Amino acid sequence: METGNDYEDFNAVEAQYAPMISALIRKLHIYRDHEEFRQVGKVALWQAWSRFDGDKGDFTPFAFRTVHGAMLDELAREGRYAKLFLLSEGEHFEALEMPERNENLPEWLAEIELKQKERKLLIELFVEDKGIKQLAALYGITVAGMKKKKARLLEKIKDSESFQNRD
């Protein structure tokens, strides 16, 4: 059971190890939600402090491993959430995002027969100016796979009659 004295002891530990938590945030290249990860680090530090057995070694390496592991777990949780969110967003809004024709494309290009997904990729690449890496992550494929999709799309446009007859 915790007593008031234990709480005060942990406050001292928390103050002592706050720089370690900040260093881990930098080491893991966490560039947003610093306060959330600082809180994850504090909770992990408290767990390490409450589970620590002095007979098995020093506290500092144990605390480091515990806090580091908790931050990695939180990063993984966020990554899974973001991936699921992006996938569901793409499935549910795909029809709404892609009009049949887009005024931002040249008229001759709008006349080329492209599948809806190809037209969407064309707009993302050249109208919305999205990068290959960004699109690869969005589509859930490798960068090499996205480069191949782009090359096939450009080849299809180049081989089309509308491209050959454009002004």
C-alpha cells in the first residue's frame, strides 16, 4: 500500500528522471504530442519504481528499459490507429473524393479513358502535388510499387490517342 511518504519519494524519483524521459522522446524522434509521451514516460517510471527489486540490479537501467518500452508500445499503438484510420477513410470516402472529370486537368487529358483509381492517382500526383512516399504510405504499398504505378499511368497516357492529337 502507498503511504504519503511513498508519494513524496516518487516525486523525487520523477524529478530526477524527467531528463531521461525528455531524452527518450528525442531519441525516438517523437515530433508531436510531447506531453502525451511525457505522461506515458511518467506512468512507466512509476511502474518501474513500484516493481523494482533492489537485489536484481540498479534502478536506472531498469527504469530506462521500462520507459523506453512503454514509449515504443505507444508509438506502435498510434501507428496501428493511424493505419486503420487511413484505410477506413479511403474506403468510405473514395467515391466522394473523385469526380468524373476535374477542371484542373487539361481538357485533352480528361478525354483519356482512365479507371477511376488511375484518374485519382493522376490528380494526387499532379494537381495535389503529393509525393511518391506519401502516396505509397496512403495506398499501403512500397515506394517502388508506387513508382511503378506512376510509370504505368504515364505510359498509358502517352500511348493514348488524345495525347498524340493534343494541341
